Amino acid sequence: MSTTTTIAVNDVELVVHEAGDPANPTVVLAHGFPELAHSWRHQMQPLADAGFHVVAPDQRGYGHSTVPRDIAAYGIDQLAGDLFALVDHYGRDDAVFVGHDWGSIIVWQAAMLRPERVRAVVGVSVPCVQWPAPPTELMKMVYTDRFFYILYFQQVGPPEAELDADPRDTMAKVLFGASAAGVKGREMPTELPPMEGTGFLTQMNAPPALPYSGPEGPWLTEADLDVYAHEFATSGFFGPVSYYRNLDANFVRLGEVGPAQITMPSYFICGEDDIVRTMDPTGPERMRTTLPDYRGDVLIPGSGHWVQQETPAAFNDALLGFLRTL
């Protein structure tokens, strides 16, 4: 069984879910946007049973963890620093870092910045990227005056007002919308709507009745949605959206540091119907040529963006398969 504690690290307090014997090798699970440690509920015990000490925080800005009000508090030094401070808290020199979505960005960049602290790294959904220029500049070149959610999130005020208005409705739409069933049930527009007057939820269909189901059966129940709704009603969305507001600052911070620093074993897991695949289709191929000890990737059939929730058995098989090679 996993336990939950609040741990003071790096000038914030994080709510941390933990399973397994602390004497065992540590695996840190970093969630994405807009998620929680709850997103890893199907991984905690299987990893503990396989001989790992598993640590999954609600990261800064999320749930009942500290929500700094300064945008700069969500830069990569702070986000990666929180995870390293958790490893320190448990008296370890290093850990295996597994990140999904934004968590994936954090663990790839953590591995570049402090490779000696990272025993191995697993990206989920989002491949390792080295941007050739500040990310939002490139996005503006591509999308011009059309809507793209990351550019929308650069505005302070409107995005959090939209998402905060009804956290339960927000989470129901987002969790269904990026799932395999949500992606398959949506026609992709031939032309993107204008940025002006369009919101993050504007183009999302009304979700079906719960539970949401995937290839392995129901993956999101009423009780699960209650957890997400309650936690986001507590934290709001300022913190989560502010991760995106640091993309350009993180680009500057990383400077010349790149994928060549990721000399430890690395791995990638993605759902076959993950919307991120359409945004970065050459990610796995790129990692094969740029990461020094890249040990492969798994594409999970019938799974969307929330791969560790939609297809937990297939995901756990893939992750444990990699961890056993270490």
C-alpha cells in the first residue's frame, strides 16, 4: 500500500505518495499537465513489489502542495530541484526518474543538468527535445494568429480563469479529450481557429458518462474524477499553466547543454494514439541517434495520452522490462 506524507523540499512543501522499502533503489515518478501523483496509482504497488522504493509527488503548484505565486518559481531549476531534493530527503545519491508529459520534460532536462544524480531516465509521451531557438518563437512562426494552447498559456489570467471556472468539467474534458477514445471521436479541423476568442476547452467535445474505458477496461471512474476535481479546486491552475510560461527561460538556462549529457540508460514509452505523437512524430528516431545509451521505445496499442492510466498493465510491463535491464 502507498502512504502519503508532506515533505519540505527546496522552499516548498510537496504532498508525496510513497510505496516500497526505502532501502531499495528509488524510482521517482513525475506527473504531467494537468495531473497529480494520482496519475501513477496503477504503478506504485507493482513497482514496489518488483523491489523498488517508489516516490510520486504532487509537484509544486498542484493539489495540496505549495503553490508559489511567482511565474519564475516554475522554472526548470526549481522543478528538477524539487525532485533532487526528494532524493536527498531519502538519503540517496541518485534515482531512476520517470516522467509523463510535463514530467517527461522535467526528467529529460534534469538528466542533462545533473547527470550524476540520474541512474536512468524514462520519458513518457514527450520525447527528449533540444530546441534550436526559444520554443514560443518557433511556435509563433508555425501558428501565426491561429490558436495553439502553449501560446494561449503564455497569457497570464485568461487560461487559469477558464480552467478554474469548473475544475470538474475541465478535468473531465481534458482527461477524455486526450484519451484514445477522445482522439478517435474527434474530427481534426482543416483550419485552426483564431487565437483571439478561443480557449483551451473551446474545441473539446462534451465527454461521455463515466467510467471512461480503454483496451484494458475502465480507466477513469467517478472516484478518480472526484480526486482530480477536488485537488484542482484547491490549487487552481495558475501553477500548472506557469510551467509553460518558463519554456523560453528554460531554453536559455540549458544553453549549450544537450542530449549528449544523457549518458545514463534512457527509454521512451508512448500510447499509439497519443496526440503528442502527431506533434513530434520523429521523436523516437531522433532519440536513437542523439542519446548515448538509448535502450529503445515502446508504442502501446489502443492507448492515448494518459498511457499509464489507460493501459496500466501494458505500461507496467514496458517500464519493468526496462528497469530489469539496469
